[in-house]
Amino acid sequence: MFKSVPLAVAAGFALICAPGKPQEPEFKLRADANLVVLDVSVKDAQGGFVSNLSQDNFEVRENGKLQKIVAFNHGDDPVTVGLVLDDSGSMRMERSAVIDAALGFLNASNPKDEVFVTHFNDRVRSGLPPGVSFSDDPKLLRQSLYRNPPEGRTALYDAIVDSLHHLNEGKQSKKSLLLVSDGGDNASARNLRDVVAAVGESLATIYTVGVFSPEDPDRNPGLLRRLAGVSGGEYYPPQENGDLKAVCRQIALDIRNRYTIAYVPSDASQRSRSIAVTATSGSQRKLIVHARKSYQFPEQHEGEARP
């Protein structure tokens, strides 16, 4: 068994999709087979959600080979989600707007989501009280947004890696991160290679919101774009953030409107895999798909076998 689970590629997961059964209204995972579980967003050319597709509208290719979809779901199921907020000194002037945007995100999210808040500046801190890993309590989550003062340097890499590890502890099969930052790092113990490895081995969809000015010497929009692109999320640059709260509400709606697609890889011999998901509809309209582009199995540990 793997000690961490990439993309819900778990030695031993199966999907139960039974939205019509009263006793099992949600999309669930349980041990049974080796699956890759993808979190997929589909929009039209105008940016509207496309929510009427079936399994037959999708194709999934791994390393160029067509894969058989073995489970499919489209429903507003609860997710495990982390808010990762840059509280470094460079964000001091933006703090009020960022907190207001985070509140907008929480208000637009599924009320049954299990949520945590990560703050970072010189080091990484949890927004929730000690002993509380996740919460769906609006009052507690609101309080968690104010827990860390905006000061110091920026341990962004540490915050990403720690947050991805924390997501793995969540009980929901779909997992997302919302990162609000300028993308810079000048205080982490980890490096970019550690971040790339953690993202590659994680099942999380990462949304990134850039908050910085053109004169910000620490800005790194390329990293924010890369994190969102490879994980199947979206990057929102500052020029699109005239209303930061509206952007974060849009992200919450995107999470609630995503498809879940699962397949068993036809070739499990490669550690690193590329993924291409396409969607078509009978109306011939152009569909824009956001899905993870690659993943990799974690390094093998002694006594563990790759599936």
C-alpha cells in the first residue's frame, strides 16, 4: 500500500456512485481496485458551466492511450478544501480584501464541505484551533481567517506542501486548494522540487489567485499559473481580480460543478503519467476542459509494491 495517495490512485479504491439511492446519496470511495480519479471542469466558450454531459461525452488518454472510464459522477458533493493565505508583510495592504474574498468563497461553497485554513509568512500556521483539523462551522472558519497577522517573509513552498499533506487526511474523495498569494518565496525549508513532487503525487485541484502589483519584487505569477495548470484548476491574475470576492465565489461554484471521472490505467508500469481529458457534445459547441495533466506515483517504500 502507498503511504500517500496520488489522485486517489490508491492501491485499493473503488467508486460507488449511487445518487438515486436514499441510503447512499453521495459519491463515495472504498477499497477494491487501483483507480485514477480525476476532478474535471467543463465550460463553454463564454465561461459558463456545462453541466448536462454524460460519460459518453468524455475521452481520457493516459500517455496517449485511450482509457476505459469505469466510474462517472456529476453532483454537488462535499469536498475537502483548504484555504491557503499569504500573510507576509507584502500582503498587509491587501489583507482586508483577501479575508473578505475568503468569506465569499466559504459562503458560496457546499455547507457540508470540510475546510481548513493555512496561514503562512515566516512559517506555516493553522487557522483552526489546536486539535481541530477540519470544520464546517461558519463561525469557527470566519475566526480562523483572522488568526495570523500580516508580517514577515514568505514560506510559500512549505505552505503548499504542508497543505497538500493535510488534504490527504480529509474524508472526502474530492479535494481542492485555494491559494491566494503573490507567488514568491523567500523563507521556506522546502524548495521548488519538493513542491512539484507534492503536487504530482496529490489528488488536489489547485486554484491560484494572484494578488500583487507590477512593482512587487517577490511576485511569481509563473508558479501560480503552473500549479493551477498541472492540477486541473485555474489561475486568476491580478488584472482579473477587480472584485476579488467575486473571483473567489466563482471558484467555489467551479468546485461545486465539476465532474468526477475514474479509470484503471491500462499500463501501470510507468511512474510518471501524462493525462489528456477531452469533452464533446452533440451541439458542436466548443467545450473547454480543465483537468489534471499529469501525475506520478510516490517513491516506493521498502516492502511496498507498485500496482
